[in-house]
Amino acid sequence: MFFYALIGGYVLTSMILFKYPTLIHKKKKVKFMCHHISHRGGAGESYENTMCAFKRAVAIGTEMLELDCHLTRDGQVVVSHDHNLLRSTGRNMNISDLDYKDLPLLKRNLPIDFDPDMEFVGSEKEEERRFALLKEVFDTFPNLPINIDIKVNDDRLIARVSDLIKEYNREEYTVWGNFSDEITKKCYKANPNVNLLFSMQRVTLLIFLMYTGLLPFVPLKETHLEIFLPSIYLRRKGGPIPTFLPLEKLVVRSINLLLMRPCLFNHLQARGIHVYFWVLNKEDEFKEAFELGATGVMTDYPTKLKLFLQNGAF
């Protein structure tokens, strides 16, 4: 009888704290709220990860820029998704093997990773196809939230990005991390005052804690959960999501079943943790994400998302 009373008490306490987590956890105070996030500055409407893209997205009204970083041979933090330049420039070189001044220009036709078979085709102007430096972005948008994906496990890169964040006094307006738990841990160790992403390992732990009822009792250092809608995986070619070969559909369906839970997102937001969905490029995807309880949506098409939000579709 005592055992059943104990279990019943645990379940009841877990349910109450799941709904009202601030009874035992101090709510995180993130200084910004972003519904509209431009992935790589809006890779479907401008050359990805360039100053031209970032300026255009901000002019449209984006509330956050998402970008990726690598380190050049001469120690410059360059904004680029790929370490190797073949896809983006047609040159089979690594960013780390080149000085910043020697980086080639982006190709005129760039594939859009999250919109298969589509390319962005821009002008031939050199200034629009030049790789941006992170310090340029910080200098141009001093108060705009920026989401940084640290692309490689490089202590020098993490330290240099941390130094720039401190130099520009952006700790409260920057989010950083990576799918890799090792990289994300290094980011947190380098500067625990910067908003932090959940790594994939920590997302898995989050699911375990939720279904065991332990989540309401466990403190979380992360401030932002960034996840993908399972439906977009099947239309995407390659990229950061692992390929599971014959099991991939099973894994995606499992993620859909276990993670796509509004109650989880509501719990996290009650604790001050923001929930972003990436990378969504269609109106029905925007709608699904916000209905699930997303704080914000990351898109390659800033104009599409802006119109969706203006129309009050969620």
C-alpha cells in the first residue's frame, strides 16, 4: 500500500510541476522573443550567409538572423555553412586552409538545402557574393538577436566567437551551440552567459525525462530548443540530419510521436525556454509549427513568413 501511495504521490507531484514548473524553477529571462527567424539570412531570397542577405531580411522585418561560423587560416570568423567551399563557390578548398582575403566569391547559382531542386540565382555583383565576417554582422546589427551554429569542433573557433560576443556586448542577444553535445558543452564552458541551444543528445535526454516524469524536477541550462518538423526530413536531401537508410522513416515517425508534443513545448516556455522549428518554407509548415506551440520559425523565405504572420494565421 505504501508503495502505491508513493508512486501516486510522485505522479501527482510530477503532473503539477510539469504544468507549473516555476514552483521550483526560476523562469529564465531571455531578453528577446522572436517569431520570425531568417535561416542563413534567407537563403531562398538572397545569397546565403552574406551581408546582403542579412540586410534584406532585417529590412523585411525578421527578428533574428541564423548563421554558421568557421575559422579562416588567419583567424577570422567567417560566416559560412560549409567548411569545404565546393558547393558554395565551385572551388574544392577548405576555409581553414585559406586567409580571409583569399576566399573565392559565392557561385551565382546556389542550391537551397531545405527546398530541394531549387536554387537561388542572384546578380553577378561581387559585393553581394562575398563571405561575411561575424564581426561585420555584429557591428551592423548591434541589438538584433543572432543565432550562431558553431559548425566544427574547434577550440580556437569557439574561443574567438566568445571573444567577439564579449567585445560587442552581445551575450544576452546571442544564441549558440550545435547538434554535437561536445561542441555545445565547450560553448557553455567558454561563456555560460550566452543563450544556449540543446544538443541532439540533450534533446534525447529531454524526451526521456518527460516520459519518466522527471523533467519537472531537473534544472536545464539551455535556453533554446531548436528542432525540425519530421515532415520536412523526407523532402530534404542530405544535411545535418543523420541518414538512417532503411530505418529513416521509422526514426522520423518516432520523433514525430515522441517529441511533437504541445504539452512539452508549453512546459519549456513556462520555464522561459524558447522553441524554434527549422527550416520551414511553406505556409502549411508555418501553421503546423505555431499550432504545436513554437515560439518562432526559421525559414529560407523571410517574405513568405512575414506575410503569414501579418495575416494572423496563427
